[in-house]
Amino acid sequence: MRGKAIEAVGENNMVVFAPEAPAKYTVTVFTDIDCGYCRKMHSQIATYNKEGIKMRYLMFPARASVPTLSTRRFRSGAPPTGGRR
């Protein structure tokens, strides 16, 4: 059921980091660009991609009630930095 809900969002509404070769696995992550743990995971994207893992991000600002610069940037529709869509 949750898988269907995530797929209904559509990859075109996600930030996707895909390996060069066809992906062996796909991981969908709810991420907060102001979260230190999320940033740590993001710093390892190249390693995941080399292992054949496609990473798909869905924005989930954990601190949505605190308007950070990153949250305002995301809500404005500004393009993400560094990813392949």
C-alpha cells in the first residue's frame, strides 16, 4: 500500500540520483535538506550509485514550522543543486 502511494507521486516529482548503468535497487528517501543526517547520507550518493543503487528523494522538512532558507528555496520551486532529474 505504501509502495503504491509513493509510486503515485511519480519520479518526475522527486529528486533522483541514478547510477550510470541500470539500477539494481531503488531506495526512496524522505529527506530534510537541513538535517545533518540527511546531508551525511547525501554525501555518499556517488558510492550508492557505484553499487547500482538509485536514490529517490522526497522532500519532507522535519522543521517545516521553522522557515529555513532551504525550506523557502524548495517551496519556491528553485531547482535542487547537484542532482539529476
